[in-house]
Amino acid sequence: MRSIPFLLTAAVSALLLAGCAGAPREAAAPADAALAAAPFLLLGEVHDNPAHHEARAALLAKLLADGRRTTVVFEQMGRERDAALAAAPREAEAQSQAGQLDRQGWRWPLHKPLFDAALAGGAQLRGGNITREQARALVREGESAWPADLAPLKSGTPWGEPQQQALLADIEQGHCNAMPARMLPGMALAQRGRDAAMAQAMLKARADGAERVVLIAGNGHVRRDLAVPLYLQAAGVPAAQILSRGYLEEGSGSPAAAAPYDSVQRAAKAQREDPCAAFIKK
């Protein structure tokens, strides 16, 4: 069994953008000055949409032109790869290999523009994810498999039944309502483990001297209500220092899909087969 985010495929992730009629209008994009000043900037994506990667690469290049010391944390690489990343040549292919990015799973070189922009702008690259083995353990073994170094973040992060039910619903919908119900709590816990790990990676980068930390991750991980921002705030980061931008697709969902983010940017929908047909077949 492939673990999240590989189970949450790019195509299926697009389904999570749907909302209901009568929702609030999408938030206006914050001014460039606000984005540039944010100590913690989280940029989402639909994983298989090249336009999202190109748009974020252009934003990174613009932000990094100010010379502020910046670290870019990638969901697509494990946090245990930081030493290898620091030692590798500052070139996209070398960095992706040092970070052991799953080229097939993430469809490399879709993310290469982001690597190129970050490296050209002088940013340091770090991994933010837990390992596949840790994710599988969380799915199968539950709370007892929670990584020990992430325990303080978990215990300090408010998490109630409404949040748990919202996350379970997202995961169920994201898997086309085809997953056995018994698996959903473990998958939700693995999602929370990834969120906590990415938050910790961002906090560590900041503690190591980064003036700005940027997270590159799926839209589900940058939601303010359920994901990485919650863990950042639990660690003492003021909410005003965190900016989250969802990268959505045109024609997929109402403005309700934008509610969990400070702002959204839309791009044309990527060409893909029916995600649920492919998922259910698997």
C-alpha cells in the first residue's frame, strides 16, 4: 500500500477543491510586500498541475530578489535528508537526488522550476516529510507509532472532534469514498504526522537563522484550519506571521474551497483522466 501523499494522488487532490454554493468570495491576494515580509509562507499545489509549479517558481524568484536569508522546505523530500542536501551541489538534479525525491511518484521534473528558482535565489533547501515507513506505521499501528520527536507538537496542538471529522471527511472524499472505513483514522493520523513534521522543519529552519521559511506542499497541508499552520501556532508562532496561499484550479469548486487559506491563486485545470475511475480500479 502506498502511503499519503502517494495515496492522495494529484488528480484526486483536485476533488477536494469543490465547495458549496453561497460560500464567501475568495480572499484577495495579499500585496507583494506582505508576502515578502512573512516569516512563514506556505504555498499549496495540486501536485500534477505544471502551472502551479511555474507560478510558485516565479513568486519565489521575485521574493528571493530581496536577499533575505530564506529556507525552502519541500513536502516532496524527507526531513532526514537535510545533511545530504546541504552537502550536495547546488543544482536541481543533484538536490532532488540528495533529497531522495520519488521521481515517479512526484512526476519529476514537474517540481524542477521550484528547485531552480530557490537555488538561483540563494535559498537553502530542506525536506519536511516523515518517512514512508513512519507513515505506514501510523496508518497500521495508530497513536503508538507517532514519532517521539513530534510528540510535543502533537500534544500542544488543539485538536477536537470537529477537526477530526473534517479531516476524515476530506480523506474519504479524496479517496473517492472507496477506502474501508477502518483505515480512515490511521490515514488521518498519518496526515497529521506529515503536518507536524513540516511545521517542525519550518521551525528548525527559522531557529537556524532563516529570516523567511517557505513551505512547498499540497493544498491540504497548508490549510489554516487543519494543517501545518495549526502546529506552527501551537509552537508559539503568532498567526500574523503565517501566510497561506492555496493554488487551485479554474472551474473546480466554488469560492468555499478558498476558505482555509489567506489567499488563493487559480490556474487552468490540468489534463487528467477521471481520478476516481483510476483510483477505484487500483
